[in-house]
Amino acid sequence: MKVMDLIYKRKVISQTLSGSYVLICYIGIIGILLLSIIFSLCLGRYNVTPSEIISTLFSGEESPFISTILFNIRLPRIMMAILAGGVLTLSGCSYQAVFRNPMVSPDILGVSSGAACGAAIAILMSMSSLGIQLMSFLFGLLAVSATFLVSRVLKRVNDQILMLILAGIVISSLFGSMISLFKYIADPDSKLPAITFWMMGSFNSVTMENLKGVLPVVLCGTIPLILISWKLNVLSLNEDEAYSLGINPNTIRIITIFCSTLITASIVSLTGLIGWVGLIIPHFCRFLIGSDNRILMPFSFLTGSVFLLWIDNISRTVSTLEIPIGIITAIIGSPLFLFFLSKRRKDF
């Protein structure tokens, strides 16, 4: 009865928020995103006015210097911040639905630790930036695959989700130890700073070519997650009730975890480790529009994009030296998380 009462409450909340209120929220977040993009294009050590941006984007009448600033420096960063924020938030929202746990983040199965380990190996081997990205991406997938393998070996009939989480903790710890080893043996004058800076997260080296390369992978993972978002609501039921509705919860979990891992690994391979985004933004969005994943997941993508775009603005303007993204998200994210925990609904 408790489960059915919970589903009934969520259904009522969903119906209450499915009208004009949700539409206003969507219009508001899209408007905020568009204004944030324009402001971010203007923001920097060299000020650019909105009229100069419009002239450069649509008529090409401005100087080559302004065009270089916009197209080679600011626009790639802005697009990467939007993509990374949306993807990490969507991944966190999906994981929280799969594991039915609001404390879950995109790195719960070890994808971030694996990606960082792959990047550390590539840096030690003096690979190019493309090699670092590929190694990071492959090791992120490898870590999650290892988590699945361990959970299959140790699984118990009634503890599949628990075994998966515990396996993720073990694999994350293993790859974390390997990272510490690589940092210990790295050249302290060149390799060690590079590994450390990569793990802090940054959009500093992102180019349009990087975005073109990662966008198809992100789309391959994002579109299925949006399409099956309504099925993630069914995962709040028990196994028998889910099967009675014609949905195999194990299949949905595997698809969701695979797609979330794919998009998370693709972003982390470009940006380095960026924490807290996939953990706190779903809480904020759930606080605003409820727990219906059909509404929540697209809204979370947009909200995460806005959040990380402003984090990047702070990163590149608050100091003469660019502050790594991961540091700022941790400073802002930890108190926000405590606030959302104190305000979250009891029927999560």
C-alpha cells in the first residue's frame, strides 16, 4: 500500500503541475538560457556589445578581431558549457530514477574515476589532446563495464541495485588508487600539474572541432533517455507491478545506464571532472516541477545548461587566472545540496 500511495501522490503532483505552471517554467528557463548566452558572449576581458555581436553573427561587418573572439574563444566555450551542464544533469536525473535514490550522481558506477585514470595514462604517455580524450572516454566505459561484471558475479536475487552500487564503489576506489599511483610516479614539473589540472575540469581548450566530434555521441545517448523518460516513472513500482504494465525494469535500467554512461564519458573526456552538477540540479528541478520524469528530464537538461554556463562565466572572469570549473561547482554545490535536502519533499 505504501508503494501505491506513493505513486498516487506523484500522479496527483504531476497532474497539478502539467498545465500552465509547467509551460511557464519551460518558457522561463528557455528565456533565461537565451539571455545567458547573449550575456556570456559579451562577457570577458575584452568587452563586446550586443550590437557588435549581432553585426558579426548576421552581417559579418565587424573586425576580424571580434570575429576571432566570438567564434574561436567564447562561442565554443558557451556551447560546451551548455552541452556539459545539460548532459551531466540529465545523466544524474536518470541515475536517480534508476536507483530510486536522491543521493546518486553520474559517477556512481565509476565512469568519472575511469575517465580520469585513462586521461592520466595518456598524459604520462605524452599523447596528444585527441589521445587523452579517447583514452578518457574508453576508460570511462571500461570502468562501468567492470562495475557491471562485478555486480553480476556478486549479485543476489533481491539485491541487484545494491550490488551494482557497491560494485561501483569498489571500481571507483580501484581506479582512484591507480590515479594516485600515476600522480606519484609522474614528473612533478610537467606531467603531475597536467594530470591535476585535468581532474579539476575546464573548458579552456575546447574547440568547435571537439564539439563536432562529441555531439553525435551525446545525441545517441540523450535522445533514447528522453524517449524512455516516461518508463522511468514505472521504476518506482516494484518488479511485479512493472511487469504487469508490460515493462521490463531490468531492460530499462540497462538502457538508461548505458546511455547515461555514454554521454557522461563523452563529456568528461573533453572537460575533465566536473562534480555536483548532476547531483544538485535534479533536486532543484524536482523542487520546482515535481518528479514526473517526462517533464523533469528535459527541464533538468535546460536548467543544468544555464547553471554550468554561469559557472563558466564566473570561472573566466572572477580572477585574472582562470579558476577550474570543478572547484567552483564544489564551492557552490555543497551548500546548495544541503539546502535542497532540507527542502525536498518526503515523497521523493
